[in-house]
Amino acid sequence: MARRPDVHPELTGDRCSDCNGSGTVIADMGGFKAEVDCSQCYGTGLVNSPNACIECYGCGTVIVDFFGVNVETTCDHCGGSGLEPKTELEGDSKGQ
Ligand SMILES: [Zn+2]
Ligand SMILES: [Zn+2]
């Protein structure tokens, strides 16, 4: 199956039906066709991903408003991996 090379290999989920897992769809941009990130899966090609980053939905980048201009930047929450950082709550029994 097609998966974007920048999507983390450990990211799991169901294949997006909108883009068939490719992460991109063809949009009509006022007369000409352009390939854009799929809005269902945010370009990852996967939906319902249990370990996807909550900030960037697994794509590793977020769009920020930079003085009125949308700029794509690396997601701080996951460091760009697209995976939700694991919290060390489980199995952490060092005693008290
Ligand atoms: Zn999709
Ligand atoms: Zn992220």
C-alpha cells in the first residue's frame, strides 16, 4: 500500500478511504487540478490512528499562522515523528 515516506513507520491506523492511503487527493483549484493533502487523514493516509500525535495527527508537521501567512513547521509535540510521545506513567515503579 502506498504511504507517504515521511509518515512514521510505527504509525498505525486504518487506511483512509478518501485517498486510498496515499495521503493526497486531487483537488480542483479553480480550473486546474492540484494534489493536496487529504483532509480526512491530514496527509498520513491513515485514520483512527491510536498512536498518532494529538497535535499534528501523525503527519509530523503543523500549520501555524505566521503574521497572517500559513507556514508549515515541524510539530513540537512529537518532534516531527508524528507519534504521540509516550508518557512514563505505566511501569514506572521505582518505589517512593
Ligand atoms: Zn486520506
Ligand atoms: Zn506531532
